[in-house]
Amino acid sequence: MIVAVTPNPAIDVTYRVGTHTPGDTNRVLEVRRRPGGKGVNVARVLAALDVPVKAVLPLGGDAGRWLGSALDVPFDAVPISGENRTTVTVTGDGHPTVYTEPGPEVSEAEWTAFGRCLAACLSDAGFLAVSGSLPRGASPDLVAEWVRIARKAGVRTLVDASGPALLAAARAGAVVKPNRAELLDATSTADEASGAGTLLRLGAELAVVSRGADGIAAYTPGGVFTVPAIPGVHGNPTGAGDAATAGLAAALAAGRPLIEALRTAAALGAAAVLRPVAGEVDLPAYRRFLNGAPA
Amino acid sequence: MIVAVTPNPAIDVTYRVGTHTPGDTNRVLEVRRRPGGKGVNVARVLAALDVPVKAVLPLGGDAGRWLGSALDVPFDAVPISGENRTTVTVTGDGHPTVYTEPGPEVSEAEWTAFGRCLAACLSDAGFLAVSGSLPRGASPDLVAEWVRIARKAGVRTLVDASGPALLAAARAGAVVKPNRAELLDATSTADEASGAGTLLRLGAELAVVSRGADGIAAYTPGGVFTVPAIPGVHGNPTGAGDAATAGLAAALAAGRPLIEALRTAAALGAAAVLRPVAGEVDLPAYRRFLNGAPA
């Protein structure tokens, strides 16, 4: 079983408008609501692949109740007194506009309970994936703490995070998976190889860098492995990184070779681009991509 | 007691962002949620004036539960199977951007229950105010039906609506209160006097037209009464029309002369502009404005 942690889950609301007119009133033609957050997307892709998965996330308030009722994967919720956040994406005639709420403040006692819940979950897990931002006010050290809890249970951890949380995960010895911009930003470096080198020197087991149309690179102490992106894929890139994370986690958890894990990640990321909703993948396309077919 | 009907209440969410960047991701710095809808604003202003008021509204879903828990005025809720809508207002460095969800579909049986609830409420009421849009799919005749229910109870009705619902209210003999744009649009006329004449010919008891900076005009079969706007008022115009409606309703319910009702409406509308949140009024300013002081 893979445990997928979402530190800051969200209700993802999508508004479809006709013409998007900033500075004026926009009549919403269609509203969609779904459970969101990067770890939730990872869990949903793993479930679609029939990989046993459990989501672990803090839930609170009316929004938390809704998330609990709408989540379609097995999950353990740690109750919090704050209210989970909502993100609003407005789609219309132009590029989507996204509004992200900051999320609740989670108390130290609630994070302690979260760690205990995670430890219990990990007792029969084979891999831990931690994805997405921390709620405001949360210490980046939390991520390092989760990596240590997993190591104590004999479980490897992959962390998809940015900024100080990415550095903390590297120091704790996790597999880290930033995209190129997050890598350069967190390490204050100008090129990918230097940034990945920084993460490895800090202690990361592996630094996997997603490069969008330029594929995926995995930096190890022994060298760099790269796979190209699937050519000709057009669609919705939101959630593609989470599908790639799910692929990496599934392959590494199953003990597959690194290059195969990267190919799985690239194929799943491309299969997610073909779906309009984050957290979903086009499974037939995924299988074609794995066999080397273009889009 | 004044009964204030909100046919399509909403959770009004306000997002404060730093720089508003359409087509990109906007980090929300502050989130505020409050019960909204024009009739809710009217009820809150009446309550602030210590005028006995009861809000009547359809509530359903998680949003309805939240509205019921957050409403700070007495209310009767008619349960519906749909979910109440949310409106999102984004404030930042430019003019606010508003997204309005369409709202739930309310069944015929639910509207019948709504009418029964309204009739029960009106048995000890002195005035009915109906404010705001109908949920999608609802017939404009509903508004006429509510006016008839009120008349049966010996109660006058003021309707602040637009389009076909405004015309239906006029036909049913209500006091109607469009703004100038709504008046011209609903009556397909090019000038205010012709539009108001149309509403009176249809059967409206009175047509009160709010003109923003140009004050308020009341068209009666006997002539036109006008009051100027309070000069020098700057602030948030959202909810000013609802405060004016509350003032009209309170004065008419108390049997005050029409010109005094218009002055009350103008003063309350201006006092609402001074408050950052719709449904609130600056009471000391209201009293100054009533006494003829400028802003």
C-alpha cells in the first residue's frame, strides 16, 4: 500500500464563464466541485491504476465534512478545528484564472495527532508520497518529521514540495520531486544540475526534476537518468505532475528500476494531460505511451 | 414586522488579493464569508434600525446549513433539495471582479411550501419586501403569487427585481423599485418617465427608481416625487440599493408620507456606501444625512 499525504487539501471549484471580464460581474454558467490538493490527485491516480492506496489528510469545518463525503479513495482524516480551503479556477475564453485560499491554521497538537495517524498507517505501507504545500504557519520541518516517521517504519518517502519544505525533505533523505522552476527557486541556483546537486548534497536519496515538454531527469549520486516527454500531447496540464508522482511512487514501491519508474511517470503525466480534470488519467493512452506510441 | 424575502440567497465570499492577475494563479490574502442576497441585506439593515423583521428564504445543502448558522436576523427557512449558491468577489488593485453562481433549481413542490411559509409569516406582518433574482428555472409569476398572498393577508409588497419578474410584480400591483438600468431594460424604453409609466399602467402601486448619484424618483399616478442623493458620499456602492429598499419598506410600513420614505431611502443608501460590507449601514451618518447634513 502507498500512503499519500496531502498537508493542505482543498475543495477545487471550477467556474465556467462565457467571456471572462475582470473588474465586472461574471455570470457562472457551470460549477464543478471536487476534492483537490496534490496528494489527493496522487491518490486518485494510484486508485485508477489499482494500486492499493490510502490518503492521509487534515479535515475540518464544513469544507472538511464535504471533502470527507466526496473523496472516492480510502483515507484517514485527522480532525482539525480550522476549515479546509477552497480553490476557485475560472475557465472561459482565455487562460484559466486561479484563486487559492491560504488554508486553515493547524495547531501543534493537531500536527502531533497527524504524525501519530501517519505512523499507524505506515505500519503496513510500502511507500509514502507527500505532495503539495503546507498550510500557512506550518513549519517545513513537519515534512522532515514525516520522512523520519516513514524511515522508522522501513518505508521510503517521495516529497513533491517547494521552497523550504523541499530543502527539509532533502535533508531528511527523501526522494524529492520538484519541477525545474521550484528546484531553481528553492536552491537559489541558475541551472538544473547545480540545483539537483545541492539537493543531493543536503541528503536527498534522489532528485527527480520534471521539465514539462523536456521530459523528466533523475539525479542520483551515480549520475543522471533522463526520459523524454511523450510527444504531441495537448490538453490540461493541471495534475500532470501529480500523475507523474503517482507513477514514480508506484514503480519505486514495486522495486522497479529507476529508468522504468521515470518512463511510467512520463507516460502517466502525459495521460493526465489528456483528461480535463486533475487527478484523472486516460488509462488506454497511458498503456500506449508506455509502449512507445506518441499521442 | 416586515417580512424580507430572498428568493436566491447566497454565501457571499470576498477574496482579497494583492495584485489581481487574470489568466494566472492569484494567492488569496484574506477570505471573508457572509450570508448574502439582496433580501438578506434588506433584513440586516432593518434589524440594525431596530425594525422587527423576519427573513424568509429557501435553504439547502451544505451552503444552506452554513447560511442558517451564520444568519444574524430572525428567519424562516424553507428546506430545498438543491444547494444554495456562492458568489465570489475578488478585491485587489483594481475594480472588484464578481463571479455569481446560478443557484439551485427549486422544485414546484418546494415553491408551494415556500408560499405556505410566507402566508403563515404574513399573518402578523405589516409589510413584505421581495429582493433579488429568482433561482434559474423559476417562473417570474412566483413574484406575482407572493404579492397576491400578501394582499390576501392585507399586507403591501415592495419588489426589487429586474426583467420579467419586475413586470410580473407591477401587474400584481406591488410597489416596484428598479434602478434606472433595470427599468429601461425591463420595459424596453429609452427614458425613465416612459418606463415608469409602463409599470404604472401594468398595475404597479408605485414605481420607485433609484438613480445612483441622481437620487431617487417615485412615480405615482398623481405625479413624480424626487429626492436628491446625499452629496459627497464615496465608498462601497454594493448593498446601497438594499439599504434604500429597507428604508422605503420601514417608512411605508410605518405609514409615513412618500417623500419622507424617499428621504429615508436616500439617507440609508448613502449610509450603506460608507460601510465596506453590503447589509451594513453607518447609523450615525444615516441620522446626520436625515437631518440634511452632507457626507
